Amino acid sequence: MKRAAYRNDDYWSKAVPGFGDPGARLLVVGLAPAAHGANRTGRMFTGDRSGDWLYRAMWRAGYASQAESSSRSDGMVLTDAWITSPVKCAPPGNKPTTMERDRCRPFFSRELAALTKVRVLVVLGSFGYQVACSELGIRPRPKFGHGVEVAMPDGRTLLGSYHVSQQNTFTGRLTEEMLDSVFARAREICDS
């Protein structure tokens, strides 16, 4: 169902692909396309408040060409970064089921395999963290938390962050300073 603010918009309403620089050293892993963000615009974290937070942090860290992303034609360019999610379609109630996760897993697996230069994965939220750890074979899986850092045997690093959802940003569970610290750490590892 469309929101009144977007009643005249044509919704993308299909699987949302990853977005960014194919030669990226940084991979940002979210949850799934937002119903009135990526599902509407056709680009991850675009056109919603979660994306506002994410792109501002990425812009401050030097990964995004601008601090806002409102549409696929807004001129946003990511440098050395790629954004994706393990679930490719907007789930009902913003809560992906295990069936949705499992059906999308081959797409997520191929995407990770194609991004051969990735050194750091910033994973937003526990759902994405669990899927990424499973996909990357991280066992035992360290407990998820904001700022958790997992060094992998292949030299890559996984960084956990609370998701940029309104449930976290409106309540102060995630602040811009906390998000900036994760992207600053990602930049430090990528550039080392």
C-alpha cells in the first residue's frame, strides 16, 4: 500500500539490486529493501530516513558523493563501497522470514563472490550479521553488538553496527557519532 506522500510515485516493486562501486573494498550489508524507500525508488537505502542516516555517514567517511539520496537519478555515486542486503524484496512488516532469506541467498552469495576486492563488511543489524556470518563461514559466531569486530582468516574484517532504522535512530540507541565511528574504523582498515 502506498503512503499518501508517495501516491503519485510509480513504485519499483521488484527485487532491489545492490548498488555502488564494483571494485569496492567496503561492503555495507543491510536487512531488506524498505517498503517506501528502496521498494519505491529501486535503489538500496534511497528515499527514506534510514538511508538519510546511512548516506550522511558514508559521505562524511568519503564513500558517498553526497549526503542525501532521494532517487536513482539523484547523482549519488559511491566510491570504493557497495551496498546490498541479504533479502532482495520488501518483506511484509519489514520482517523477513527464513524462507525469504533462504530464497534470496543464492543472489547474495553470487554478489559477495563477485565483489573480489572487499576487505571490510559493515553489517547493519543482527539479521544481516547472522546471514553474513553464515555465508562467510564464521564459526563460532561472536555475539552481535554495535562495534563488534571480527577478523576473518582470509584477511577481511566484519564490523557490526546497529541498523539505521528509525527504531534505533529515534530512540538514541544509534547516534550519528556511533555510526561515524564504525565507518571511520572501516576506512582505517581499508586504507591500511
